[in-house]
Amino acid sequence: MRINKLAALAATALIGSALAGCEGDDGKAGPTGSTGPAGPAGATGPAGATGAPGPAGATGATGPAGTSDVLLDLNLVGRYSSGVFDEGAAEIVAYDAASRRAFVVNASAVTVDVLNLADPANPVLLGTINAQTEGGSANSVAARGGVVAVAIEATVKTDPGKVVFYDGQTLAKISSVSVGALPDMLTFTPDGSAVLVANEGEPNEGYTVDPEGSISVIDVRGGFTTPTVATAGFQSFNASIAALRAAGVRIYGPGATVAQDLEPEYIAVAADGRSARVTLQEANALAVLDLTNLAAPAVTSIVPLGTKDHSVINNGLDPSDRDPDGAPRIRIANWPVHGMYQPDAIAAYSFNGKTYYVTANEGDDRNDFIPGEETARISSLTLDPTAFPNAAELQDPAALGRLAVTRFSGDSDGDGDFDILFSLGARSFSIWTEGGSQLFDSGSQFEEITAQRYPFHFNASNDDNEPEDRSDAKGPEPEGLALGQIAGRTFAFIGLERIGGIMVYDVSNPQNARFVQYVNPRDFTKDPESELSVVGDLGPEGLAFVPAADSPTGKPLLIVGNEVSGTTAIYRIDTIILQ
């Protein structure tokens, strides 16, 4: 059907007009849109009023004392000479602040020499204490508060000895007590309530008599007129001999029990006086001594010290006095040898509330007692071919062949040859924790320092000037030591028995001991025996530190007994405190 275009347009216009004139219903609300970005921060408002002060907090614990760096210098100011060569005329020394006197064990005269140190530059012999009236020789001396204690062995050294107390001013005998066999080192506890003595109990020559070693504790709280004695031994460890050996404690005397074989050498008491450590030199171990009850002291444990691996860097040694023969040269190097520490002297100090122990690692053998001798040169041993494939080279005299080692350790598998070589001593000093862990060892420093200082007399002995005379044995042989507190720091003074002199280290931080000084008043241009009066000091053995507060000069002192030259040397310790 055909529709008129004009009509269609009119209809369309009419419909559009109708739609535009009507308002439709609202649709459903759409979903909420996302949150827009935060607007800028408003301006800061005015500060509020200050609140009332709160209550004061509790006072905190006192912190440890601070320390300053200290420059230290030992200066020899005085010397007393007995005039006796190589007879032990000046061995162990002690100082009594009350009388300003030094007491010196004189084995040659079997006395204790008494020196007036009112003027340290001019020590004067005042008198002597005669040990012969009490038994055999005097072995050690200690002094405190005007009283002198002397350890005296019996005429037959394997019999019980005694400790005798004397008035430090009049030298009159006060009392005496019986102790174990061969009383050696003795010391007062820090508070002076007791005297401890190491009863070494050495066997006789030939080992037919071997007394037990022990530590006697002499209670002097009631005075010195009637002291009481209690002795701690090692009998309770006899049944543990196999376990001790497996742990590294050397027990090797012919047919000896643990109690017989252990030989207490030296004692260090902790600052609180509740315990002590005792060196068992030949056994290469320490004994832990409980002192909480002076009437019943007890050894609670035996701690092996292990060995020093001389093949490790900084642990080298010079092992030969014939490299080559007739013209030995300094050759400090690493070698496949393990050094047994075997300390002689030991001392204790505190750091950050804990106790640490310093040892002089001398080394010792039983050649004087054990049948057939304990040591042998490496050149005479059969070395295991697997452990030492270059045995022929090592056993050359210019290498390890001359070095003395023990025959009683080293055959690990029991097949008759040596799988490990153990030398005596470590040619060093060490610092140990209470539990026996080593924190520091001076490594090869003693030999390195003495080699630099005395290249033409390196490792000479104390009775001749021959170079390298002791390289094949125990080298410089550190034996005695003393600790001293100066300006809040702790210093160790270590005597080198063979070449002589005193090593000084700052040990305030037990993990980082620091070398300070080496002094040696020995004149190597003089013959030790024929020129004794001018040779200086030979063979330092006993050392005693005198704090400034106890010194007659107001400056700290170091007193050293030299057994070969028979001299007692007095050093003034000059210090500069760097804040």
C-alpha cells in the first residue's frame, strides 16, 4: 500500500512530540564507586600542655670499671748477689709489705735469705731462715701480713714434708704442720684465711718408691699458732685411669695409680677463694680444687690441656741445634710435631666477672726417675711410614732429628712405631677459661722476639753462651710468671729460664693479649761462670709482683729470683696512663 510521504512525516513528528513531553521513572542506583585519593594533611594544631613528671626509675646496676691504655717500662734498679753459680742460690721469691722485706729460697745454703727492700736500689741481706733444722731443703716461700710460710721437704724426699710459719720481722718460728711428700709451691688464699701447698710427691730415682701427690690446705683463720690441715688427694680417680688416659691425661709411671702418678706443681686460687687450679705438669693437665669447705677440700675434676700443633701457622719452632752442625742458624718453621703444654707456673685473674688462668708452658720429663729415660731424639725412633712418608728427611739432624720427644706417647695403634710426635712444653704462655678452654696462646712469639733481639745467642742456655743450645729441647723454656694490676689493666710477667729475661704482655682482654716488652739484663759478652759478678742475671725462676700501694717507693716493682746466677733482681715498673 502506498502511503503519502507528507502524512508519514506528520505522524512521526506527532509521536516524537508526545515522548518528549512525558517524564520517565528513576532507574536503580548504580554500585558505589571506589574511594578517591586522600586529600592533603591539614595544618598541625597547637602543642598541648606539658604533663606532670613521672616517678624516678630504679638505679641501674653499676657498670664495669673503665680502663685506660697504659705504657709500661721495666727498669732494673737493684740486685742482690749471693755469689754462687748454678746452685739454686736464688729461686722462689716472696714480698711482705708489712716489713718491706723480700724472702728468697736459697737451695745452695738450704736457707731462705731475707732482704731489706726499704731501698729497692740497694737490697741488703738481713738474715736467713735455716731450713735444715726442720728437714731437707726449702722449696718455696710465701708471705702475707708479717708472716712467712716456708715449704720444706723431708730429709728423705719421698717422706711427708712440712710447712713452717715464721715471724717476718723477728724470723722466729711460730709453728709448723705436716703435709704431703715433697711440698713445693705454696700460696695464701686472697683473703689470707688459708695457705695452700702443692705436694709434688715425686718418685725416688729408679721408681721404687712413688708417694701420692696431693694438695694440703692449711686453715689459719684461728691464727698461726695452731693451724689445722686438710689434704686433698687423687685416690677417687684411681678407678678412672683408663678414661683419664683416653681423655688425654698422661698417666705413665711404672705401675703407678692415678694418685701416685699425678704430681701437683703450682697453684692459682680464684679471686673469690672458692676454688683453685693446680698444674699437673707431667700429666699435661689441671686439677680443679674445691675450697668451699676448708676443712674438706676436694679435687673435683682433672682437665687435660691437649697439645699445640706446631705444623699450624704462627705455631712454628726451631727444633735443631745442628742446622748445620757447628754453625746452627735460626730456622723457626712449621713441623709435624705436637707440643705438650705441661705448664709450670699458673696465676689467676678476673675479667668481666669471670676467672681466667695464665700458664707458663715450660714442659718437663721424668728422665731423672724413670728407668731408661722418658725422652729420645726423633732420629732414634721408628716413624710410621703412613704418618711420616718423608721420615728420612725429617730425621735429619738439621730438621727434626735432634728434637727430644717423649717415648711414652705417640704410638697410637700399638704397632711399635710412632704415629704422632710429642715434644715437651709449648715454648709459650697461654690463657685458659675456668673450664680449661684455651683463649690465647703466644704461639712462636717468644722464639721470634728473642731471635730478633739476640740473633747470635738465640736459644742459648743459662749456663753458657752457645747459640741454639736449647733448640733441640724446650727452647726458651718459660717457667715462672706473675700477674700485676696497673691502672685497671692486667699484665703478665713471664720468665724465660734458659736465654733469660722477662716477657711482658697486657692480658686485660684474655682473648687478645698484647706483647708489651722484653727485657734481659744478661751480658752475653761475659762468661756465665768465670765472670759471674758482671754477667747479669741467669735462669729466672720465681717472680713476685709488688703493687704500688705496697711498694716502698710508691711505684710497682717486680722481684725476680735467678737460680743460675744466684741473683735477686728488682725492677721498677714505670707507667704512663693514656686516657
